[in-house]
Amino acid sequence: WICSTGLALAACFWRARRASDGVSVKWLVAASGIFLWFVAVCMVMAGYFLGQAVIPVATASDFFFFCYGIPMLIAAAMPEEDEPLPVFIFLDVLQAVATGYLAYVALFGAVPFSGSPQQPIGFAWLVPAYDAENIILALLVSIRLLLSVRDPENRRFFKILAAYLWSYAIFVGLYNHLAVNNSDYTVWIVTTPNFPFLILAFGAIFAGRPTAGTAQRRPSRHFALIVENARPILLGLALVALSTAIARHHLTLALGFFCGAFVLYGIRSTLLQSHLQRSQIELEHARDRLEQLAMQDGLTGIANRRRFDMRLEHEGNRAHRTRRPLALLIADIDHFKLVNDTHGHLIGDECLKHTAAVLASALHRPGDLIARYGGEEFVILLAETDLAGARIVAERMIEAFAKSMPAVPHTSIPLTISIGVTACESFDDSTAEQLIETADRALYLAKQNGRNRAESLAMQSAAPFRA
């Protein structure tokens, strides 16, 4: 027993040093359970060599045998993330200590350090308790293996642990029942508990780390979510079960721990809910940022064509309802292709960014929109603005542009803009396509008339406005 248990303990520590951080912690937790079993075996062997008589009731070694399952339960309840919240680790440790305390009371019928005489339970109750503990642990780890494990290395850990726990439930359970029913210990009975620890040691040493491309069966998402959400209550259920077991003789103590289990679960749920709400707020902020980036031109920082199209639809429908005018300007940089061909795209990009900044500075109302329409073209949407008002804005833009950047640096190429202006005075007979088409024709007229100027055209009635 000592050799096989020591081998399994050493193998767990060896695997923990070679596993990733999150799985390494799980191996260490499992090793702590094996260590408790090792201590119990040493106590049994010491009593055997000292010639102590075997009594058919729970002894101090049984306390360690029973508490060995607590670290296994913690391992089954641990999340798959590498770094769980420290407060959750503290709550798990607190529940583990409380579980060990209640296990002592259930086994020996006395409260620790109270001075009351012990009344340990007999084998008739002790062996079924061991059987129930071993089967429950094996079932819990198997459920984690089948439904909730996503990472290959985590899955490998739970596969090894499940094989160990099921073999432990079978061989140790067989040993307990044979030992109770037979007065003489045969060699075969004594050696049966070695097999689970040899399986654990073999799995820990020879399993290795799975490769990144290892294919895994994907569990049902619905059941995986159920298991993942139910995982934190395993220790709480152990407290409730042990509180129920001691309620007959220690009602006050049982009620205290019973209520404490619900309080700890409530604290965990509250902290988890707060954590989830913070995560949701962060996700909403990230979503808003992504939406903003999706509506923004990456080079100039102003709105892009997608945002312009959405805004045009919105303002067009609003103008149709309120019977207010809507103006559109299309601005184009003159001789921009010559700038790109002569000085390269880097200088061309600087010209585009400068143009966007100057045009935006000429807009004085928060509701006005400037967007990059494509290439060197910019569109300006002016709500509740007639053709005369739009023409004033266009002239202001040309003047501001001429003052800010009369020519491309280190060259004689003049940098000017031409603007086409139009406006819908009545939305009974107009379309968004007509608005853009008319402004584009006005821009073409400005180019024909010598550039560096603004030309305006009135809308021609055609069909009801629709964006």
C-alpha cells in the first residue's frame, strides 16, 4: 500500500511540474488527496506493526481515508480557466475545511476539541459511506469529462482521474466488503487497493501532453453549460449531506453548517453575478467601440460611406415627416491623381487627412455630417438647410481650404477643392439617389467651370422620397 500510494503521489507531483498552469493546480490538488490517503495508510501500518487490535468502528485513520475525497471533490469542482478569482478559491478552501470538520463529527460522533466522548460509527455504516463517497466522486469527474471539458490537457487530466476513481471505487470497495466479511486477510484481498494507485501513477507518467491539433468530441452545449454552472455547488452539496447525516445527534451544529452552506453559496452567486455584470458592461463598451470603428474611415477619422448611407436614410425620412429641407454637398480634391503620381500615396494620404480636417472645421452645427465617400471625394449632409444656406457652407469650406493649404509641400502643384451643392426643398417628390445624382452633376459643373469653386443645382421632382 505504502509503495503504490507513494508512487502515485510522486507521479502526480512529477506531472504537475510539466503541465500548464491551470492543469498543474489540478494535479497538485489531486496529489493532496493522495497524500491524505498515504497518511492514513501509514497510521494503519503503524498500528499493525505495534500489534494493535482491529476494532470494528471508525478510527483516526478512517478520518484521513474519508477526507481524502475532499481534494478530489475540489478537483472536480475547479474551473477550466487558468486563473480563477482568488475569492472563489478562498470560498472553496473554507468549504473544504468545513467538510472535513463535519466528516470528523459524522465518523466519531463527537465535536472536535469539545471534550465530549467519542462514539465512532461501526463498519456497518462506515463501509456504505465509503462506497457512496467513492461512487459520487467517480460520477462527478466522469460528468466533467463527458460534458464540460474543452481544453485537451484538461480533458486528459479528468480522463486519468476518472479511470483512477472508478478503479478505486471497485477495488477498494471490494476490499472493504471482503475485509468486513472475512476474519482472515488473504494476500489477494490485501493487494486489491494497490491497483487504482498504479493506474493513476501510470496515467500521470505516460499520458504526456496532447498536441494542439488533437481532435476532441465536442460535448452538447446545453448540457455543458448546465454542468459548468452547477460545478461550484459540489462542495456546498457535500456540506448539506454531512449536515443531514449528523442532524440526529447534533441538531444545532447541523443547522449552523446547513445555513452556512447556503450563505457561502449566496456569497459566491453574488460575486459571480457582479463579475458577470462587469464583464457584460465591458463587452458592451467594446461592442460600441467596434460599431464606432465600423462607421469610421480608417484614414481620415471621419465617417465612412456606410455611416453616410444610414444617416441619409434617417435624415431623409425625418425631413419627409417634418417637411423641412435637406442639403447635400459633394467635395472633390482637384488634381489629386497628379499629386499621387508625382509624390506618392503617402503625400496623397496626408492631403486626404488634411482635407477632411479642414472641411470638418467649417461645419458649425453638431448635427451636420461629413463623410469620406470614396477616393478623394467627401460628402457633407446638412439637415434643415436650403440651397442658399448650403451654398454659404460650401463657399466657407473653399475659403478655409485655400487659407490652410494652398499647395502640396515642396511642389508647385496647387491643391484646391471643387464642391457640388444641392438641396431638397420639398420631399413630396424626391429620392436619395436623385439627391446624390444632382450633387454629383453640380460637382461636374464646378470642374468644368475651372475648379476651385462651388456650383449648385436645384433638385428636379421625380418620385416620393425614399432612401
